[in-house]
Amino acid sequence: MKMRRFFSRSLYIISGISLTSLGIKSFLLPNHFIDGGITGISMLLSEVSQINLALMVLLINIPFVIISSKQISWKFAIRSTIAILGLAVMLHFIPFPHLTNDKVLSAIFGGLCVGAGIGFAFRGGAVLDGTEILSILLSKKLGLKVGDIILLSNIVIFAFSGVFLGIDRALYSVLTYLSASKAVDFLVYGFHPLGIHIISKDSQKIKQSITSNLGLGITIFNGETGYSASKQDILFCVCSRFDVPKVKELVAEFDSNAFITIHKITDTLGGRLKPMNSHPNIRA
């Protein structure tokens, strides 16, 4: 089991390194675009100072990875260090073709490749970009949300890119960042479990159908309707994204007017969960 997990993580990380390198060298560098986060800072400083990009990636990322050994885990830090070293080696030594001269295509597909690469590396239990580590550290110091710090830092990065690279390239770089963030969101959170709340007059029949047909655990909350103040059971279950259509179908069989809400769950612990293909825990 451990060996299988090791190979699975290694494959994710190697895929992440390869995709990130492809996005940077085949799409972004030829057009002088940058991404957001630490990767974007490395690209911007390399462009301005003419220092080798591979060296810049190492110099800027490694300190945050070292800090993460205390904040997260030493195993995570080791995997991330190896991943960043691998990215630097590939950026420096491996040639990639220039795939297109179209600036919009370069911005979009460059961002998708970089974002997918970062997402795959994260699923392998490592990071190729120390942005989130930095944001977590700053959030504790400043009392801000991690997402707010990432947003503010990227605004600063793209403002500087507008000064040094020009407004057009800065705007294309924003497009790159948006594409990358969507790819990261899909790969990191797209396979996470989802929480479903179901409110229906036939809650007992729905509960029995879901547990027997899908093998999902159900939690029942005792609720009360807001208009008539009548008692109402509320069903809650956690399932994979692929089980959601099945749950909807089963609910509709008993109550086509049932009220259903679906939301993302970033982590789960304990309880009765049907096995899902969630990403490896970065602490392990």
C-alpha cells in the first residue's frame, strides 16, 4: 500500500513538473507573460534582472518550503523541495517548442498548463509555488483570510508587471492567472467530497433509498419549517461529485419538489464515507 501510494504521488508530481514547464517555456516566456503567485514573481524578476528563471524559482520558493517544514510537516517540505528542484532542472535543461504566436491562446493555455501542473503536484502532496504557504503565514500575522492575501498579492504583482512589462502584457498575464486558478481549483477541489442537504416530506423513504442503493451514510437533523413551524427532518450526506446525479434521481423518485443544497467540503475525518478519489493528504 505504501509503495503504491509512493508511485502514485511520484506520478502526480512528475506530471505537475512537466505541465508547469510546458506552460512556462512553450507559452508564457516566448510572449513575456507571467503567472500570479511566487511563480509570477520569479518570472517577473527574471525578466527584469535577466537572472536565469530556474535559479530564481529556487531562490524564491525554497525559503517558504523550509518554513513549511515547521508549519505543515517535514515530509511535505521534502516532497516540495524535490518538486521545485525538478521544476528548476527541467526549466533550465529541457527544451520545449514554441507552440503558438497567438497571444490570447498563449495566455489561456499557458495558464491552464501551469495551473494543472501546480494542481497535480498538490495532489501528489507537494507544491511548486509557495504562494499558499506565504499566505497562511501572513494570515496569522495580519488577521486576514488566506484568499484575501492571495488576491492582494496578485494585484501587487500584476501592477508591477504593468510597470515593467507594459499594460498589454500585464493584462494578458491576468488572463493567464485566471486560467491557471481555474485549473488548480478543478484539480485540487474538483474531486473533493460534496455535502448535500435534502429537505422533503418523504425524508424517511429517501434516506432508505440512498443508503441501500448508493451505500452512503445519512445524518438526520430535526428541523422546523419557517412558515408553518411544523417539524421537518433534514437529511445530510457526503458523497463524491459523481454520486450527486444519482442522489438527485433517487430524491426525485419520491419528491420532485424536494429542496436540495449542494456545497464543497475541503476535508473530512471519521464517520462513514464511501471511498472517494480525493487527493492525498499533504500532511502524510
